[in-house]
Amino acid sequence: MKIELAELRRIALPLVTPFRTSFGTESNRDILLVRLRGTDGDGWGECVAMSEPLYSSEYVDGAHAVVRDHLLPRLMALTTDLTAEAVGPAFQAVKGHPMAKSVVEMAVLDLELSGRGESFGHYLGAVRDAVPAGVSVGIMGSVPELLGAVAHYLAQGYARIKLKIEPGWDLDPVRAVRERFGDEVALQVDANAAYTLADARHLAQLDPFGLLLIEQPLPEEDVAGHAALAAQIRTPVCLDESITSAAAAFDAIQRGACSIVNVKAGRVGGYLEAKRVHDVCAALGVPVWCGGMLETGLGRAANVALAALPNFSLPGDTSASERYWRHDLTPPFVLEDGCLRVPTGPGLGVRPDPDRLAEVTVSVEEIAWSV
Ligand code: OSB
Ligand code: MG
């Protein structure tokens, strides 16, 4: 596989509706795409870093600089074959920046797999041809507004609902959703680190609602706090932000900080490490599910392939394209009986539509591949 050019492309995509979490509101995604142009095909990667460093320390301008100045040069310097397996070791000396590392690995993997006609799903070890889709519902201005949104998603067939929560928007919305839609709805909450251990008794008031899980109630670094909280509430604790690698997943589980894990490739440095997180959790008997970061069809294709692995036993934040975008970059992912189909074509199995890509492109930086 010979690469001629790396393209760092920034696109601007408006969300169909603003997405509010405990850390901020996202209305327009500013997304970094990496395209590796090889002698016989392209490889695409999508970076999940957001505009501001609020979910984690990474942000899109920073990731862009790290990819350009610290990661691509390390790949160009490789004397061995450039494969996805070689990417992690090549980046090992660079501390942190998992989202920047992940987008480059994703592009290399797409290029490599496309070249030999293998799909992401096959490569990662998918055992399903479709995956159940959940939907992440942002914090809203009022409970009636929230109930309207949840009714809409349930009517579309979503297999589970996740409510974003924060202090002041937790017990009332959960109670209202249970009262209106019943106990059968698969329901979970995500705090994005908005609480402290002092809120344990408050969070225990979620116990009667039979939630599947509470995601990341406490700060990223507070593994001990999550273990203490898990001992005080009945709702299973799931970690997102804290799980930065397979080793971190092993540690958090051994310490009793979580009994369920959210897997996001961008957060752990790539799809290969994400598979290792899956494997560690499977070995420890801990179920996982696939998180999302408001991706276009490119990132969604890879996520849906990952979500088809055997230990992904809960529905993921892998929603249909129309939940996010009026026009996706790729042919849209659509809900079929509450599921998204796993792409089977070579590589990601999807390609950006050239006209749509041109419409949303803000800038393109081309970097010649010098070896
Ligand atoms: O915490 O899971 C999260 C989006 C951006 C950043 C963090 C999170 C999310 C979501 C949305 O919950 C998931 C999705 O539908 O892509
Ligand atoms: Mg989360």
C-alpha cells in the first residue's frame, strides 16, 4: 500500500436540533476528516473531537495540529509496511491525544481493508448483520418538550432511550418518561461527569425507576469515587469518559467502579484498542455498548461494525443519520425494525458523496507523503 497524499479536511455540519449535555450545547459540528490517497484508492477517517475541550481535553483544532505535526510524520517515517496494526506502536511515544490517533488509524484501516476487499465488520469480528439502535436525548428546556422528543423516537422504533442529565434535570425527567411511556422502555441516563460523590443519596433516588445504567456520574479521574458510588446505589454504573484504554477498563472493573462499559474508538485511540476494550470486558463478564460522538455516516459505519461484536449486548448510541443531519455525508443510515444494518462493502463500506462533501467543506490542507 503506497500513500501519495494526506488530506486534512474540515467540514461544517449543522445538527437538525441543538444537542445539550451537562458540559455544553452543540449546534454545528466542526469535523476533521482525514483522507489518505493511496495509489489505488482512498482511506477515510473521521475525528470525533468537538470544537471545545469540554467532553475531554481534546478539541478539533488541537487534534488537527497533532495529526499534522506529530502523527503523520511518524507514519511517513515507518520503514515497515503501513498497516492499521502498525499505527498504534508508531504513535506510542506521543502522550494522550487518542481522538487524533484514532482518526489516522481509521483512515489507514479503511485504506488497508479497501485494498483487499475486506469490511470493517469482518476485520473486527462482527457476529451480527444489524445492530439495535438507541438514541441519546439531550437536556431540554422543559419536561413536555422532552416527552415530545422521546415519543417521536419511540414511534420510530428506537430500542432504548438515553436521557442526558445534570443537577436540576434528573429525577423529574426520568420520572416523567417512566410515567408517560411505562416501565418496559429500556431507559438509561448519562451525566457526563456532572456530579460528585456528595450527590450519592440524591442519585440513589433514581433506583426505583429501573434504569439500565447511569453513565459517568463523576469526573473522569475519579475511579475510586465511582466505586464508592456503585456501592451506594442500585442503578448499575457505566463508565464513558474514564475508560481511556483497555488497561483503564480492566482497572475500573477490578476496582468495582463500573459493571458496564461504553466503548468509543475515539476516546481510546482507535478501533483496534476499542476491540481490546471489548475483549477485556468480555473476559471479565462485563457487557459493553457502543457510544457515539455525533458522527457522520463515515464514523457511524465504523461504529456500527464495532457494535456487531459479540459482547456489545446493549443497544448503542448508534442512531440513524436523520437523528443528526438533514443530509449526511454518506448514503443515510436508516432504522429498520429498530436496527442499523452493518455495512458489508470493502473498508468502511460507505464513501462520502462528492457533492455533499464539497458543499460542507470549509478548508482542505494537503500534505505530500514524503518517505
Ligand atoms: O457522553 O456519550 C456522550 C455526544 C457527544 C459527546 C459525548 C456524548 C455524546 C452523546 C451522543 O451522548 C451520542 C450520539 O448519538 O452520537
Ligand atoms: Mg457519555
